[in-house]
Amino acid sequence: MQKDLFNNDMPAKPFLKWAGGKKQLIKEIESRLPQEIKDSKKIDKYFEPFVGGGAVYFYLMANYKVKKSYLYDVNKELILTYNVIKFNPKELIEELKGLSEEYLHKKNDKRSEFFYNIRNSFNENLKTFDFENYDESHAKRAAQIIFLNKTCFNGLFRVNRNGEFNVPFGRYKNPKILDKDNIISVSKVLKDTEIVCSSYEKSKKLIDENSLVYLDPPYRPLSNTSYFNNYSEFAFNDHEQIKLSEFYKEISLKGAKVIMSNSDPKNENKDDNFFDDIYNDFNIDRVLAKRSINANGKNRGNISELIIYNYDI
Ligand SMILES: C[S@@+](CC[C@H](N)C(=O)[O-])C[C@H]1O[C@@H](n2cnc3c(N)ncnc32)[C@H](O)[C@@H]1O
């Protein structure tokens, strides 16, 4: 039985639904990869300094031969979950199996009660949880993160400024709380990947001329009321965007191939040249993407997004 569990060859895919997930931009990004990577299907060193749910990372791992990867994010719950999947997939599967069986056997209002009990316990434990020193409590917390992500409203993981998970219950009929095959596939894929809980700047010292870097920072809000970049305690305002453009220039000077996605302020104001100005040394393409354009996620439309890269294609 154990043998079967670890023998699946399914490509790994994101294990959490994440705000700003890039699934639908993958083809646009792939078509703009450096030519030698497209031809050889090989990547020496891959960096994703704002990894989130990792849609682009998992796609590349499934379709290219990647020697070594480095993932960074400031969200410590997210990085904890990556690390538990990497080092303790079996414990995580056991924890999720327990949560899933208990939840799916309940009727709707009992499910909601169970959801809020898990959410309270998750938020309560935050005060004393030791993120630094790994022990078995980490698998339990990772299972709670995945459980909350799969059963909450809109299926997103979002915390408030105090780091508390604050998304309400979502009424899904049959959520896939435990995806055993994918956890095993993700665990295998992560073996040659360094996962770091830190701000993107930390990746700078490891990036060199053999590196491909994909940057997907929190989006600059489309309007003052948009809440798109509120999903972490860390704000990403214009000042942060300018600092990131300096980082972009520094790693470009090191010879790295760098590709970035970002929001296009021209959706709202055609005279807003913010990114055109700060990335004027680089190639900027505008592509169309389907996005929710208001807070409740209902109003979806085609909007333009930016892909900025520092090499010729
Ligand atoms: C747009 S999301 C990335 C989405 C991802 N590409 C996907 O497909 O799911 C941006 C991510 O950057 C993280 N973040 C915010 N500030 C950061 C910083 N200073 N350094 C590294 N990560 C940061 C957020 O926690 C979030 O996960």
C-alpha cells in the first residue's frame, strides 16, 4: 500500500487556491520564456521570490527539466505548508484524512460549526505557535490551512493584519479536502527545491547568470477600493513597487533572465505610466486576462496585465 502511494506519476499542481493565482497567464508567460529554455526544455536555476500558490512553478516542474529551484514568500503559513508537504507528507495525509472524514459526514449547519471550531483553534494557536522549530504540530497546522482553504467562502486563504484567518464558511457540497495523489506528487517535486520564508530581497545573493527568475508581486490595486493586495499583512504600495524595480535592475545586471507579471494601471487610467516609467529599460507586453474586478469576485471581465522581461525573444 505504501509503495502504491509513492508510485504515482501525476504532475504536481498547486495545493492551495491563492489570491492572484497565475494559472490563466501560464501560456502567455511560457511563450515569453528565453528562447534557449524553450528549445532545450531545461532550466538550470529557477527562482520564484513571490511564490504564493506556485502555479507557474508547478507548470515548469511538470514540463521542463529544472535542476534546482528556490521559492520565497513572506507568508509563514504558506511556507509552513510547503515544508510539511516536502518533509512530512504522510503525517499531513493522516491529519487531512481525519478532518475530511469528520467534516464530510456532517450536515450543513454542523459543517459550519466544525469549520468555525477549526478556524478558532487555528487563530488561537497563532499566539504561541513556534514557526521556527519544526515538530509534529506543524503537520496539524498545515492540515488546518488546507482544510480552511478548501471549505471557506471563495476558497481563498486570507489573513487580517494580526495574521488571523478571517474568511467565513463556504457552502461547498463535496470539497476535496484530501488530495492524496497531489500531496505525494508535490512532495516529490519539492525535493530539489529550497523553500524560504522571507522577503524577495533574500534571493538576490543566490541569483546569477544561469538563473531564470519569475516575479509575481502583489498587484498594485486597480482602484482605491480594490482589496487585491490586502491578502498578506505586508502592504505592497508604490514605494515597494519602486524598490522592487531596483531589485529587478540589480539582478538583470548580474545576467539573470527575469520575467515579471503585474497589473496594468492603464485599465483604469490610460495616462498612468507608472510601470512603463519604472521599467522603461525592459520589454513590456500587455496581455488580456480574465479577472474579478470587484471585491465580491462576481464581476469578471477581460483586463490587461503586464509581462515585463529583460531579454530578447
Ligand atoms: C500575486 S501573489 C503570487 C501568486 C502566485 N504567482 C500564484 O500563482 O499563486 C504574491 C505573493 O507575494 C507574497 N509577498 C508579499 N510581499 C512579499 C515580499 N516582500 N517578499 C516575498 N513575498 C511577498 C504574498 O504573500 C503572495 O503570496
